Amino acid sequence: MIPNDPVMLLSYVNLKLRDFYKNLDALCEDLDVDRSEVVEKLMGINYHYDEEKNQFV
């Protein structure tokens, strides 16, 4: 289960991307979460996924 709070979600997702996953799609598939839901929630706190950095910035 991933965090519901957007700030906690940001920290969680960026840690997982940095340490375990080559991209957001791999993370979402492995954790069985909806990519668009994660992106929308993080866009709500002005973060977007940067593919080159493999992080939300």
C-alpha cells in the first residue's frame, strides 16, 4: 500500500524510483498502482515526473 498523503507519497515514490525501479511504469506495475492516480496526486502539489532523472521534481 502506498501513502495517501501527497507529501508522503512524493517521498515514498522518489525513494523507490531511486533505489529499485528504472522508471515510473515499472514501479506502478510492480506495486499494482494506477500511474495516472500517482501523477495526478503529485501534480496537486506541483511535482511532475522527469523521465531523465527518474524522479518527481
